[in-house]
Amino acid sequence: MNSLWINHEESVNDHHEAYDLFQNLALGIEIDSVSLYSLRMLVQTTNIYRKSATDYDRLLSEGWFRGTGVLYRSELVCIREDIYSVQHIRLPITYFERRKSHEKIYRRNRAKFRIEIGEPDYDERREELYNQHRGRFLAFVHHRFLDLMQSSMHSGNFDTKEIRVFDGDKLIAISYFDHGIRAMASIMCIFDPAYAKYSLGTYTMLEEIEYGRNNRAEYYYPGYVLDQPSSFDYKLTLGEYEWMGKDRKWYTKENIPPYKTTGMLFREKSKELRIILSMNGIEARYRIYPYFTLGFVMDDSEELLKLPFVFTFTENEKLMGASFDHNKEKFVVFGITEKPDFLVSNHMQMSDDYLYGSLYEFTVYGISNVRPLDDFITESQQLMALSQHERLR
């Protein structure tokens, strides 16, 4: 199969999550070990090798997405200098009807432009469209569209299609989607910014849905939204979605059982930890840590930090970190070893969000001697009291 994975967004790239899924996901590393923080894994991957179209339908329904040559499931993304939970959505399309505003977009663009649907292809015009659109993506992005396509080939037994939109003979937009048996996953749209007024991102999604309806698809997976309002929310205008609950079952928006998202948990705990550290005289620097995913997808002899935020400080001239362990439900402290040369990729670059954001940390952190924050504070207070006692003698 000539298939690829990239993300379908008018304005942002869903992944975050993610330096070619941090480079090594393309190797098909399957995560099934249990180690520090992995009792409730924030990121999971599985090999896509020989997955059937039926398998793909099931995996989509369980919250998995295809990233380069593997499937992944992530609870969190670190973008726009904050931590967000991924909210999985899907659109039932058997009886789908376009809303008035979308019907207007669909009919206008159908009359004005020509479309083709076929196998993914590559040429210089696609490269040009990607370069024009690349600045709208978040997280990590490929230098070239060719690199993205080459890293996105997979051995799954399901298909990927490309929708091409032409103004005369000029290619002005392309979108990609995977198609299983009863499910389809929208992946990415890139378009010529000179045609932005035509809502080509929305239009190509409507064309994907039309293709799905004509090919007996029952569910359309447009990627995720976040647990806070964001530019991802344009997807929600398409229709009445089903939402995945904490139990990984699907509900209407009105019937989904309320729960605190993992993103909300970490956002709250970061604020709480800031206060605790300040009250105990620990001057620490707050950093959002997108590389938390590496700890789940890299096979490394040393523990890597697997948490999305960290407060860094020095103790006896040693670099230390504090964060919240979501499995133990405790604040923890640990030693940090910087690994500046750990991650190298010649095919990826930081988005403007990452490049100019002031709160991100992009040094890979190894950690050691993890212990509860309460124990660390008690030990520090005892040492301070002993030191004062010695000075008074």
C-alpha cells in the first residue's frame, strides 16, 4: 500500500506530539514494559505491521492514531506554552447532512474548482504548498514535504487517499485520509494561502466525508480537539460528534460522564507545586517539557523524565527537578542529568511556537533518585536546623 501519515489541520499540526514521533517511533518500537510512571502511560505506541483494515477500524475506535509508521495513543500535548489533554472525537456519517454554511462552501467550491481523489503523490508543487503552510503547524515539523512522505510510509493493510483541488490546472490544496472498512481518519490538509477565503481545509474535510459515505464508512475521525478552547475547535462545526469518555467508550457530548482531564490535573498541580516550593524557600524555574514522550518511546538504559512539566533548581550544586507523579498522586523530587546530544534529527525543525516560546525546555533529561517532595523538604529542613545548631555551638 502506498500510504502515509500526516495531520489534517487548517491551522495547526496535531502532533504534537512530535519529532517524527521523536524519531524512533518510525522503528516500530512497541511499548509494553512497566517502569517508573508507566503504570498509567501518557503515551503508547504499537507496530502497524500487517494491521488489517478491520484492525485499523478497531484501533481508531480505541483512541489510536497513526504517526509515521506506527500507531500511537497520547493523553497529552505540550503546545502554546501549556499542557493540554487530547479529546478524541468522531463523526457518525451514515446519515450525515451538511449544515447550511458548509453546504454553501461545498457547492461554491465544487462549482469553482476541480477535484481528484487518488493515491498520494509527490512533486514540486506539493513541496511548495507545504512550505507555504508549514508556519501554521505547531510542535515539530519536517523540513521538507518529501521527508514527511518518506517517513510516513507504512506496511498496514489499509489505504490512504489524497484529495487534490485544482483551480484550472493549478493545484491549490491537497488533503490526506486513511480508509479502513467502516472508519476513516482525516490526516492533513495544506493549501495555497492565496485561496484562504475559500475555506479549503473545511472543504476538503467535506469531500472526505462524501467519499466515506459513498464507500460505506460509518465513522469519520478528524483528529482530536483539546480540553480547552483552541483553534482545533473548527472541526466541531461539522456536525454532532461522539466523544470518548475516560472509560474509552463513546458518548454524545451531552451524555459523557464528567471527569477531570489529565491536562487539567497537571495544570492544577503545576500551580500548586509552585506555591509549595516558594513557601519552602526553593527558588525554582518552571518549564514545560514536550520531550516527556521520549521516556515512553525510547529504549534507553537510563530513566528519562516522563512528565510534562518540571521545576528545576540546584541543591548542593546539583541540578534537581520537581514535578507531579500522576501514578503515585504525589509531588516528587529527583536528580537531573542533562543529555544535550541525546536527540538528533536532520529532518525536523521546531515550529515557531516551540522556537519562540519562553516556557519550554528542550534539553533531554535523565532522572535519578526519585523521592517524595515531602521527604525532600523534611530532610532539607533537618539539615538546615543541624547546620544552624552547629554554628551556634
